[in-house]
Amino acid sequence: MSDWQIVIQRLARRYLEKLTLANRERIINDLTILQTNPESLDFKPLKGRSDWRLRVGDYRVLVRVDRENKVFVVTRIGSRGDIYEK
């Protein structure tokens, strides 16, 4: 088991709850993999921002990485078309 934790902020959690069960499970599964083996996923830093993005099918998961406390903070989840808008 990894020392890294996943924290899902309220806005991201609400979006996740509205997804179909299959999409929700797929995102949660990839977040679990992220804790132990982030190199195996499509997990990249965003240019011009401090966030990282995790690609899960048609969805993007924006993550803030706190290396000091070993925490991945999920800030937003959404479709590729509108996730990067602020």
C-alpha cells in the first residue's frame, strides 16, 4: 500500500456522483492506481498551471500534487471540452 492519499474536493465529488456507475468506477479505479503507480497512467503536468491532469477516457481529472504531505488533491472532474476553463 502507498503512503499517498487521495482527497476529492466538494466540486469534484459532486460531478463524480452525477456520472454513470461505469464512468465513476473507472475514475475511482484510476485514482487508486495513481496512489501506487502514477507512471502507468496518462498523468501529466499542465502547462502554465500548477495542476496535473489525469485522462480517463473522455474525462479529465485535475489534480494538485502535495509532495510534502504525500497527497493528491482532486480539484475538478469534467469532460475534455470544458474542464480547462476557469
